[in-house]
Amino acid sequence: MKNRFTIRSPHSTALRTMCASAALMAALPAHAQTSSIQDVLVVGEALSGMGNVRSDEVDGPFGLGQTIADIGRSITPVTEDLLNEAAIDNLQELQRVAPNTFQAKGFGAPSLPTLRGQLGEVFSAGMRRQVGNNGLGIPLSFNSVGQIDIVRGTPSVILGTTQRTGGFVNITPKRPDLSEPEGRVSLTGGEWDQYGAQLDYSWVIDPERQGVRISLEHKDEGSFYDYAGLDSTNLFAAYRILPSDHFEWNVSLEYYDVEWTDNAGINRPTQDLIDHGLYVQGQGVQPNGSRVPGAFAVVSPSGEVKIPRNRVHTHPDDINGAETLLLHSVFNIELADSIRLVNRSYYEHLEREEIAQNSFVEIVDGADTLENRTELHIHNTTVGANLRYNDVLGYSQFTTEADLPTDLTGPLSNREIPLTDAQKARLVELRPGLFVSPGAQYDIDGDNVGDFNLSDTTDSSSVQGGLFVQHRQLLTERLQLTLGARGDWYDVSARDPIAPEGVEAARDNHNDFLKAGEATLHYRPNESVTLYATSSYSESTSNSMAGGNVLGANNQIDPLNFATENTLHEVGLKYAPAGSPWYADAAVFDQTRSLRNRDGSNSGVATRGLEAQLFYRGEAAWVSVGANWLDAEFDHSAAFQAAEQVADAFDDSRPDIIQGTGVGAPNFAAFPASNQRLHGLPDWSLSAAGGYLFAEGWSVGGSAVLTSDYPLDYLQTVTIPEQFTLNANLAYEFNQGASRIRLDVFNLTDEENWTPVFEGGYFGSSLVFPELPRHVQLQFTQRF
């Protein structure tokens, strides 16, 4: 594990090594590139992006050999070629090709998708991955992605109990091509010293029987934002063997080492900041007179200035890095006609360390997840068993953060929160000078009041065992019913890994049984059209970092964090003519779920809406269009925010600048149960992407996203207006189609757009993220 973030030279050793490898591969004997004219033509078609930008297959989450039309959910399959053509490199950018995927910025690096205004899960090869707490995790690398299926709605009974139920993305890892060896190298450079290289090669060991694929990606990126950047290396290796026509085994290994910036955007999001870029100056003063950012600090405004959009809440001495190792194995064997056994295994190890100057600490000292699922597919019935083990040791400290009091236009010392002796006394020293919350509450002085601050520190383990069944029954020639049920038994333990001196570390165990069931009715009036109605009920968990479980203030695992109820009702139509270049669908839905709050409690959220998408792939063009309307609100539930409103941070000494309330902030606002609109989400959005081959070797493309206005904070005192983002690209292929140069221009019209910083709205009154201005990127790709 690296121990601090540094922005490296674009000529770093790793990048030079990959460039040298690219040159070597490009210089392979002519046999590798020009063995036949037919091979070269295939290469050229693949490079154009027109070869595989659309897929109808969604294999695994709902059964084997399923197409989009077979599944009673709203789904968008995104192939590797479509990711490249739409220039998608993170989860937020999926909104370019999929409706209802608008999401917050995730402190600059979203680790979870947002679907229908709700957090979703990340699956890989059908197995749920470790991810962050409400989206605060590690950036997701797309280096291993062969296809990513975006599924809106609760996970199927095959996938099992999860924490987040807005939907999920399932990554199908890259696989070796068993017909012929092929390779690709890509070199990328862009503004703000952003450089990247990827080498991807597939070997055929035994034609049509056995092969290996390796993909290596390195990124060395500076940033438009102050004191920000990303430095990562991802190595992916896959092995595939088909010893007979009835048996296939795919195994893959992924290692990811990344350092990145926790980017909190710009604080003090007043309407003047959103509309005119004007920032209220003045450092906050705590009730005790300290100018260190802290609870209930009040700012006496000293002025209002135009703040540069790169002046974000970061610090050059912040540390943020992670390493993760993933192993997947999938056995698929045909036992008899229409009887198939599938066994999936998954292991992940994660280490993560973030130590920020604003006193935030999150250290995952080791998180291990092991899961095995066996599926028996018998004709139209799938039965199976699942066993998952998760073990997390982690330390956390977020109780002394304070964003609103910090004046970003002042010296860097404004952003630093050194802990006082009184604050340290309510924490525990993990290392010399580094303090974290204990994993439980203790009354040291005997006054019947807890003496410590709690966050997410834990040493926990859980065992999840599940049984499931899914059956498809043909009722008539055109009517089909699919039923599924699942039960999961949880055995969870948690203990305090760093109890204060003189007390016995608290611990607790909890057992629970979670249930899930779903039903889908399919009606196919003809071969091109499918109508479906789906109803689903599931119970889910509510976990902390890396999927761990914490002890509450009473030193017990909160039983309310288990069996939180989720419902889904969805009706849709799918148009998928065989052999046609067109595909379209539309769905209306009503969905409920739980939102995990900062203090570990849960709030109910209800969403309803509609979404539609259309896809066309012709001889020389492809087009994707999506639209959605979303109504999301709290479901008779409480809500929490860092401050009631941004005006709480200011006094009323300068009403010409801002009419402050003088309450002080952060004030950890708790709003009573209501059906208030869920802030930080637009009511509707539109998206479009496409590409066109307009001359031999030349293609043009782009994408556009348009969102409605929406309130940034709970009380709706600040509004993000309607916004749009337009991207464009131009590509040229040469060397008989084996080489390609592409120029991308992002945010072509240079819009000054804003995005919420984090999911759930807690920071809606204190932070907002300025999106990137217009910028360019150049990419060279060589296939061999």
C-alpha cells in the first residue's frame, strides 16, 4: 500500500514500460498483422466501433441464455465497444447511454451506480462485489469489462440479498477469443496532464478449446481541480477452457492499485454560487472563539468574490489509496439434455487508507469476501444454494468534519482541522498522532452518558447462506409466468477492535432470516413485441464500510439494519424484431427502499416514474436515445443534513451579501418524518449518443445529456437549474483499418454545470461539485 498521493510525471516508469510494449507489439512480424486481407477487414470493422455496440444477451443474473426481451426488467446492455464509442470511463458517465442513471459525484470517484434515484450494487460475473459505504469507496476500473449490464429494479432471487436495491450493474469480465490471437494497444493524452495506456492481448493455446487474455491499464492523471489527480494500475488476466462441447470453465484474476483524490467540491452552495459563481468569504468562528472549522461555527461575511471552479475543498497533504485483488471462477457443465450445472466462486481482498487534513479518516485494514453459488438449471427451473463470508477490520473518524466554516479563498490552513485535547479524549489513538472512533460506546466516568464519538470502526464478520428457486411456466402459447423465491440466513458478529484502555472490548452477535420473492407475467402478442408485469419483494441489510457491521450506541448490532423492506412493481413493453437494427422499450414503475443515513439509521424512500430507450444500429450509424421521469420522496421517514440550510453558517451582519440565520453550521439537522421530495435528483432527464461513418476511414460521434432543475438541499432553498452537456468526437482509421486516431471534445459548449457531491442528500446544504469545463482528449489505438 502506498502511503500518500503524488501526481507523477507523464513519463513515469510504468507508462514508459507500456509505451515500449506498445511499440514492440506494433512492430511484430507482418504475419501478425497481414496474414490475410479478410483478417484486416475484420480488424477495421472492430476499430470503427460499429461491430458490437449493441447486445441483446444478458447472461447470468436472471438465468442462462437470456435476451433483453426474456427478462421482465428495464435493462441496458453496454458492450465493450459501446463503452469505447461513448467514451465511458466511470459509473456517472453511464447516463450517456442509459436512462435513469443520474447520480451524484461520489466525492469525485463514484464507486456505486445510482438507478432510479437509488443506490445500486456492483456485480461481477454475477457475484456482488465489495463497495463503498453509500458510494464512498474506490473508483471502479473498466479495464476488465467485456460487457456491463445496467438493470433497474431489485436484484433477482438468483443474485440474492443485497444492501442496495435501486438496481445493479453486472460486469461480464473479458474472455479470451478461442478462434485467433488478437491484441490492441491504446495510448491516451488529455488536458491537465492526463495520460493513460492500455495493452490488451488474447492468446489461443488450443484453437476453439483453450485461451488466455491479459489486459494491463495504467493511468497517470493530473486534474483541473486543485491538489487532485489519479494514479492507478490495473492488471486483469483471464483463462478459458472448453475441454468438451458440454463443459466450459472461465477463471479471471484482477489486481487494482489506485491513489486518487477525495474531492468535496465547493462549499457554501448559495444560489449566487450556482447562478453566478459568487462565493461568500469569511472564516467561521466556533462558539469557543476558535477559527478552526467546527460544529456550530458562524461566519461573518467579509465579501463575495467570483471563485475559480478549480478551487475545491482538497488539500495537498491528504492521503487516499487502495489495493484490491479479485478472483472469479465460473464452471458451466451440461449434465444432460436441458440440465446444466453452474458453479460460481468469488474472492476479494481490499485494503484502503484515507487520512485527510479535515480530520476525516477511513482505514480498511483488511476486508476479505468469499462467496460460492451453485445453480442447477433443469429445463425451465433454476434451483441453487449460496454461501458468502465477509470479514472486515476497519477504523473510521468523521465526527469532527466541518465544511461550511471553511473559507476556500483563504490560506490552506483554513481547511485543516487539528483535534483539540477534548476531542482526542473522545477518540482512541490508532497510531502516533492519528485518532479514530472506538467501535463501541463506553461510560468511563460513571455518569451514565457515553464518553466517545462513534463512526464506523469495526471488526466484524458475517456468514450468509441462501437457497433459491426460479421457475418459468408457459401458460399459453403467448403467455408465460416466472416465479422466484429465496431465503437467506445471516450469522453476524462484531467487536470493537480498538477499545479504550481499562475497558473490555464490546462485542455482539446477531442472527436473522431474510426473504425475497418475485413474479413476472410475460405476454408476447407477436415475435417482435413483449409485454411484462413484475412484482418483487425483498429484505436487505444495511452495512458500513466494505460491507461490515457496526455496534450501535448500545453496543449491540442494530436489528433494524436487517430485513429492511423493498418493493418493486413494474410494467413494461419491449420491441425487439429478430434481425432488425431497431430495439426499443418503455417501463413504468413504483419502488420503495431504504437509505442508510450518516448515523447508521435508515430512512424509507419511495420512487415512481417511467423510462424509455431506443437503439438503432445500421450499416454506417448507431444511435442510442433514453428518457425518464422520476418522482422520488421520503416515505414517511426522517431525513438528515449537515445543516438545515446554507444560510445557517452566516450571521446577519451583511444582508447585502446573504441573509444569515446565525444558527451556526454544521448543526447536524434532523428533519421529522415526512413525504418531502428527495433532493439532489432531477425530475426528468434526456440522453442521446451516436456515431456515423461519413467517409472511408472517417467517423464522427457524440453524446448529450439534458436534466431538469432540482433542489440541492432538503428545504429547497437552492436550486440547480436545467443543465445540458454535449460531447463530440472525430476519428480516422488508416493502415487498412488496423490503426485509429480519435479526438474527443467533452463539454463542447463549455457549460458551467453543477452536481451533488454525495448520495442521499446529507451534504446538500454544504457542498456542491463543479463539473469540468470544455476539454479535449486524443487517443491512438493499434490492433495487431
